[in-house]
Amino acid sequence: MTQPSQRSGFQTLMAIAIALIGLILLSGGAYAAFLGASFYYVIAGILLFISAILLLRNSAASLLVYAALMLATILWGLWEVGSDFWALVPRYDILGVIGILLLLPAATRGIQQPVKPSRIALGSTLVIAILVMVYSIFNDPQEINGTITNQQPAKAQAVSGVAEGDWPAYGRTQGGVRYSPLTQINDKTVKDLKVAWTFRTGDLKTGND
């Protein structure tokens, strides 16, 4: 049987970090569950702590437990918020980053062989998470593509006391219609406009301004 190699410092650091995050999620999740929130954080905290202990013991099952947590998180996120990208980001980001770090050789150097199947399982869940995020970018349930159903007027209505070529108020009228009935300049001819004249007031910025 192949003897496990010496556990790296990075592997130990990862195990400690995962254990601390697990304990924080477990304690905070238990309080949240007591208030009526989801039990997800309690379960996630337990699985993270188990994964950390297995990692310290050089067991490849650590990656399998983490992969199970990652897959459960993907399904839980989709069930809770659907394909809402900005709602999924805080549910996947930290776990995804830790999962990527666990795939580094330094994080699994001391793990008993074979470790490859466990790495493939974890990597597969990370790929699924990435695909879900890409899909959610283009399929946001919060996005509303509306249409204008009312027929828009082809020409502004005449305003009593205001000639068609006049713009006497900020919004053309006291009611602020901001619409000119003139048709010489429109969306097809505006590209052909050129500067007719300029006027310089002489009020320019100086070194004392």
C-alpha cells in the first residue's frame, strides 16, 4: 500500500480555515434556525467541519464531503432564489473559492491515494456551479421586458398661444411637454446636421480659478 506523504502546511491551513468557517456557520445557523430561518447553514456548518477533520486525517473523503455540500448548495440556491444571478453569488462565492483551493496539489499532497476520483467529484460540482451562474446571467427572473401597447401620437398637438417654432419655457410649455411639433429634423435627418454658428463669451478658466 502506498504510504501517504507528509501533509503540507497549506493543507493544514485549509483544514483549519474550513473548520472555523464551519463552526461559524453552525453557531450562526443554529440561532437563525431557532428564529425560523432555513436549516441549510446548520447542515453546511456540520459538513464543513467534517470535511476539515477528514482533511487533517489525510482522507480523500474530505473532498467527497465538500463536493456533496457544494452540490447541495447549488440545488438549495436554485430552489430558494431561482436563476437570480445577484442572489446566487453570495451563496456560491466563498464555497466555490474554497473548492478551487482544495483542488490545488498543495491542498491534497498528504491525502491517501487514490485521491483523483474525489478531485473529479469536487471539480464536477464546481463546473456545475459555474454553468448555473453563466445561465443565470442571461436568464434573470427579475428582468422585465415590457412593450408599449398604447399607440403613440405621430405629431405633437398644437398648444394654444405657442407657435410651432417657439420654445418659450424650459419644457417648451408651462406643462413641460418637451415635444416640438416641427418635423424638419427627425431621427432620419439629425445625422446630417452641422454646426451653423458658434459664440465665445470669453469667460474661460484661468490660473486663479
